Amino acid sequence: MPAPHTTASSGPGLHTLLGAGGVIARELSLQLARDGRRIRQVSRHPAAVQATDGLKTADLLDERATADAVAGSEVVYLVAGLPYSAAVWQAQWPRVMQNAINACRRHGARLVFFDNVYAYGRVDGAMTEATPFNPCSRKGEVRAAIATTLLDAVRRGELQALIARSADFYGPGARLSLLEAVFFARLRAGKAPQWLGDPALAHTFTFTPDAGRALAALGQAPGAFGQTWHLPTAQTLDGAPVTGRALAREACRLAGQPDRLQVAPRWLLQAMGWFVPVLRENDEMMYQVQHGYRFHSGQIEQAFDLRPTPCAEGLARTWRSGA
């Protein structure tokens, strides 16, 4: 694998965020601003993170609107999130990806796609950039398909692009994250934290400020394009592998509450899914907490000297933020 050019690209080029508004887009925007980059926020209802941000209203399902939003950009970051529904993903993600590819190809912009690990499916061992696509869920099939669409376009020489993958993430402002739902929100309410699946198994999480910092570094490194990168992710907590049980223990300590953990059985979640759509949609993803989930990020750590925030520090910052 070729070594990336780790120095920032020169010039005041415009960096455009497609699907702005989420926590990852915010952390990316903050880092790009620190790097002195011009930023354009694009979504149906764009809002500025910094006072100097440019705003562009666009529906990413609209090819012309997407192309107009990309015009004049040096680097484009596809950081969009769609409603957590397999049917919505099947209908909309291929259109969003193709529109982004077409727009970047038309305007000569480089594309950074922020992705998750669903395309890998169940992995026995560590997930790396070389892990093959083997989805075992409808959502994973969609993610594998759109990533393949992008990689094929790169191989054909249609555009410069890279894929930046994250594990499940957590951090300040990540109100929709798994750890916010099962730990922090419950602890703030004086309730015991919960876990889905086996809490003794490894399960690593990406800290959102680390994701933003790494996305900005990748976008500004021309030599990073044409590759897939895993974003920096801590592997240990207090010297031992990160597990649901270890995370819960640390979260309870931060909250000043007794060390306790409730484990929700799958049959109960399936029954609740009849009444709670998000639980019904999450059922096909339960393999991620019923088997080991180890996300390895050594490639970017070595190439860019980007070290992940220690897990204990990330949890403390998240707790103090109140999400």
C-alpha cells in the first residue's frame, strides 16, 4: 500500500460537507476550521458550525441540486445519515452515492465517504481495511453495494475518492449513539446502564472528535485517496480489551453510581420491536453485540501519527458534556 502524503494540500480550496448537521460533520467542521479551510455546509436545512461557514440548501436525492452544491469544491465529504430503515436505505442510498459521484466527477472534486462497518458482516477476529465485504443484513447489503459503486468508479478513473470507516461511535453531542442510549441517558436518570448482547465480548467504539480530526487529515492528504481507511479507535480500557462490561463499569464510576449492569435478552427486544420501530430495525444488527466486535485502526495511526483518545478520557469527556 502506498504511503500517503501526510502534509495538507496547499491553497484555500473549498471543503464541502454533503449531509451536514450530524455530530461527525460538526467535529469535521471544527477541525477543518482549525486548519484554516473554507467550509460549505450542505443539507436540506444547513446550519453554520463556524460563523464563516457557507450554507447551501440541497436535497442529496436531487442530482442537479447535489451538483450545484459541489460546484467550486476542492474536497467533498459525504457524511449524510438517512433514517434508520432498511427500506429507506435500499431506496435512497444508491441515489445519494451516485449523485455525489456524478457531482464530484463533473466539478473535479475529490470525495471522502464516511462509512460504517455493516458491509463486513460478522467478522471473527479484527476488522481491518482488507476485510472483505460479507454482509449478513439488509442494511449491510446496501452499504456494500454503495461502497462497491464508489470503488468501481475510482478504479475506472472517474474521480479521486477514499472511504473512511468508523466503528460504532460515541462522544459529546452524539445523542443517537448506542452508548448514549444504553449508558449515559440512563445514568443521568438514576437508572442502571443496559447492554444488548454479551457484555463480556470485545466491542470497540470510535470517539467522535477523533473521527473528525482524522477525516480532515485524510481530506487534506492527496496521497490518501484511492484507499480505504479505518478511523482511529482505542482498543483497550484500563489496559484490558474494551468490552460492554468494562465500559459500563467506567460509566458508573463517572456518574458516581454503583457498578451495575442490566442485560436485555434478545427475545424481549424482539417483542418490543412490534411496538418500537427502531428496535425492530436493529434486530438484524444484533450479531454485532452477540459476537466479538474488534475494529482495528493501525494503518491510519502509523501513516498519519493519529493516535486515538484513550477510552477512559473519551468516556469522561462525553459524560461531562451531557451529550
